[in-house]
Amino acid sequence: MKVTAVLLAAGQGTRMKSSVPKVLHPLCGKPMLWHVLEALKSAATEKPVVVVGHGSEEVTQYLGDSALTVLQEPQLGTGHAAMQAEAVLKGKTDYVVITYADMPLLRGETFKRLVETQRLNSGPFSLLTVIADDPRGFGRIVRKEDGTVEAIVEEYVATLEQQQIRELNVGAYCFKADWLWEALNRIPKNPKKGEYYLTDIVEIAVRDNLPVQAVVHDDFIETIGINTRVHLSEAEAALRQRINRAHMLNGVSMMNPASTYIDVGVKIGQDTTILPNTYIHGTTEIGAGNVIGPNTILRNTRVGNRCTILASVLEGAVLEDDVDMGPFARLRKGAHLKSHVHMGNFGEVKDSTLGEGVKMGHFSYIGNATIGAHTNIGAGTITANYDGEKKHSTTIGEDVFIGSDTMLVAPLKLGDGARTGAGAVVTKNVPEDTLVVGMPARAIRKVERKQKRK
Ligand code: UD1
Ligand code: CA
């Protein structure tokens, strides 16, 4: 049995007041459109079809090969939008699930229920409804005496009596495909607006004496539709709550979920605690037993286990286990901190690896460098990695002691056990176990390493 989803996404979204197509506005890190497509995966068996129109180039580009697209031009209503899918789907699918791309909170299991309901329905389609006190401009569901659906009445044409109806049209339908294509062509042009409304397809089935079934949903939150930026923020808050709740039920502690902002798709291990005002974005993956925040931003970063990250900003970084950082540390793309690294306040690391147990307590910039295990980076150390044209690399060995305020002028190598005096400007490679001082630093004597490690 083939089930194909058709997503209507051609409307202008005028009420968003935006140059970005409505369906590309993000919620918790992913465009509205992504959320709907993701949910539809649980119900559909085939590649989805997205009807595009306004902003079609941007939307098509975003979709890539994750969906087929068909163009609706001009946009003459939701019924007219659905008709555009016929050209690519006729004869290729048993069921068609049609939904609107501005309903990003609908869950996969809800679409699944809709398809299941339709499979048991002798009639041509089933639709999703919700009972709610606040109608939010949704179409009203008018029922026949036998309980089947008689009509969907849009708010602006509803009688006062119909406006009291609390059962609303969510905007998700599952059709028998053959019937759908034929019935779409019978939808009349709406005399008032000159558009073809998908919702009028109910009356076509009713006229043919075919039963229309409804799945009645009780979670109004899931049916929040987005027409304005106010709705967008409401939907994002609801989605954030859903994401945070799932993490907490998986063993993550949050002191204040309301100020914890986690993108969809982020992974967090058990017994990690997230403190307030923390933002975890993109493809970030966090292990177990960490304490993160408050006031921390992580983007596309991997964190091992038992790390502490206080008031810091990390992007495109990797932390192994037992790393301790912050407050006010910054990791940029390509920063890799091996286990037991300590990085204190006002440090910045970019495209560099800090070996196991490296200590970098205060005010340092490390760029394009590799630092061996158990090396100490003194306060104010800078890798001067950029000569105005190119980036150069610095390689620092194990058990090195870099004195406070050292300038490491790259390209540069410091052997294991080397030491630099405070304020040294190092322009030449330093051999193993050698102390350099001054400006520029010259070798003055051999030094003893305190302890040698394997
Ligand atoms: C629609 C329903 C309404 C339902 C509500 C739930 C109709 C006539 N009304 O109203 O019963 O309660 O959704 O959210 O269907 N679109 C196109 N091409 C068009 C017009 C719209 O692709 O020509 C797309 C839009 O991009 C949008 C979706 O269809 O994603 C719904 O359109 P919208 O104008 O938002 O419909 P509503 O007024 O919300
Ligand atoms: Ca809408």
C-alpha cells in the first residue's frame, strides 16, 4: 500500500511580513517545512510532494532531493494547490495525505492515526479535527446526525450558529488517490474569493453519499498553525517544551526549562545538568554527567562525559571527557580539547588540539596549534598565527611550560619539556628541554624537566 504526502506550501504568508518564504522560518533550529516533512515520514511510504509558489526558488533549493516539487502559479487556493500534485502522482499511489506546511507541531503518530482511520473507512477520505475553545480562525466542522462530516465552513462565511462550533478543521486529510483527482476537478470556484478551497471537497463526497470520517484530536497545542510571527513564537515555545520534556524524561536535569533553548536533533546523555539561559544548537551531541551553563551557547559541538562548561561559547568544537572550562571561554571551529583539559576565563581556541591535561587558565589565544599533553599555557599567551596573508601553525610538545605573556610567532615548534620566560617573543624553534627568554627569545641554557611522562 503506497501512501504519499502532499504538502501545500505555495501561499505567500503575507501576514508574516517577511522577505523569507513563510515555510522557511525556523523553529528550534529547523525550518517549519522540515518539521512537517519529518512528521509525515511516519505516515507516508513514498517521497513527499511539495507544492511551491511564492519563494519557490528558495523553497525548492532548501528541499534538494528530499521531496518532489510542483509549481502552483498563480495561487488560486488550497484546492487548486492540491490539483497540481495530480500530474506527478496519478496512478502512482494508493493514498494521498494532504496537509499544510504551516502546521509544524503535528506529530508523526497523528498522521499515522489519520491514515489508519482512512484504511478502515469505506468512504473516500478522512480528516483531522480538534476540539478547542479558541477557534483561531479555523474552519468549523459541521456534522450529520449519523456523526459523519457534512461540511467544513470557513469562518468568514460561517453563520453565528456555526461560529459556535468547537470542532475545527486542522488541515490534514487522507484521501483514496483515484477519488481525489476526480473530485478535485469538481471543486467549484468560490464565488466570493475566486479561489478553489480544498475544504469544499467534503460537500462533494457528501453529495455522492460517501462517508467522510474524522479523527478528533484533543491536543490543541499540536494544531497551532502559523500565520503571523506571534503564532511562530507560540509554536516555537510549545516545541521547545516538547523537546525539553523529552530530554528530562531521558535523564537530563534542567533547572529552568523555560530558559533552556535546545534545537531539535540535539543529543544529551543521562545525568547531564543544563543550567538556565543555555542555548544548544545544530548537530551538538553531549555525553553523560556534564554540567552546562548557565549562560552558555553550544553550536555543532561534541562534548564527552563529566565536563563542566560555565558561561562559555563553543562552536564546531570537540571536548573529550572531564574537561573543565569557563567562565568566558570561547571555542571556535576545529577546537579539540582532549580529556582533563582545563581552560579558564577569556581564552580562545580555534583550529587547534589541546592534549590531555593541558592547562590554559587565563587570557590566551591559541590558533592553528597542536599542544602536547600536560603542557601549561601561561596567562596572556598568544599564538601569532597570521602574517597578514597566511595562517601558520604552532606545534608545542608535551610537558612544556609557556610563561605568562609569551608570543609564539608561527610557524614554530617547541620540543617536549621546553620552557619560555615571561614576556618572551619566540620566533625560532625551541629544542627539547630548553628555556628561552627575551625579545626575540634566545636560548640561554638547558633545563631539567620536573617529571617525564610516557
Ligand atoms: C486553512 C483551511 C482551514 C483550516 C486552516 C487550518 C482552507 C480553505 N482552509 O485555512 O479550514 O482550519 O487552514 O490551518 O483550506 N496554500 C497554497 N496555495 C494556495 C493557498 C494556500 O499552497 O493557493 C498553502 C499555504 O502556503 C499554506 C496552506 O496552503 O501552507 C494553508 O493556507 P492558508 O492560507 O494558511 O489557509 P488558512 O486560512 O489557514
Ligand atoms: Ca494557515
